[in-house]
Amino acid sequence: MGNPMSEQIARIIERMLEESGGELELQRNKLAGDVGCVPSQINYVISSRFNHDRGYIVESRRGGGGYIKIRKISFDSKTAFLMHMLSAVGDRIDSMSAKALLVSLYDNNLITERELSLMLASVSDRAFMRIAQGTGRDTVRADVMKSLILTLK
């Protein structure tokens, strides 16, 4: 999927989140030192893997003893989660954001690996090649995403 160091960092953070019950406070510099990478790589992993679209809330504090707080959003039901996903799509969505949302559906066991592959293909840039960029491709993609999500209810 990506860079081995990023994968390792993501696995470490996921394990820490699981061990702490879904809420974690960590010091970026300390984790970077423990893993053997630069602090900006920790930022990259957090912003790309632990963002709102994937069901996380992230707060960061800078300065002396600064930290990053990550909390997994918990939903009381499948319907609440799907409503969150619909809201996250909005009126326009680019292919990378659409992919992140679909991976989140898979990560939360709402779709199978095969369904993920089919959905990814249906919202890919390749699927919208005939729509000129800048003329509504992301709007049409959002409509397709919403239709896909609504079929899961």
C-alpha cells in the first residue's frame, strides 16, 4: 500500500489506540525517536491514516511537551456510521478522499474486500475520464459515492 516505514508507524499507532481503548495521547518527537524516523513522517501518517474521513478526531498541541491526541470516533450503529460517511462525502469529492472513505467502510467491516475493489473502480479517475476535469467530475463522483453508501443501509 505504501512506504514500509509509514506502514510500521500506522500499525504501532493502531496497536496503541487499541490498547488504550480508542483514545491516545502521544508525543510526536518521542514516537519518531522510538521508531527511528523524522517527526514529519509521524505527521504524514497521522494526517493520511488517522483523519476524520477514516473515523478519527486528531488534536495537536505544539510547544513544550506538545502532544497529538487521537480518538477513534465510535458510532452506536451501522446507520450512524453510514450517515457520517454521507456527510463526509459532501457535494464534491476527489478520488483520494473517496478512496479513504471506502477503505474506512472496509476497515469497519461494512463491505468485503471484493466490494471495496468494485467501489474503488466505480469512483476512480479512470471511471470519469470522459468528464473533463474541472467540469463536475468531483460532483458526479460525490453522487456515485452517496449512491454506493446508501445501498449499504
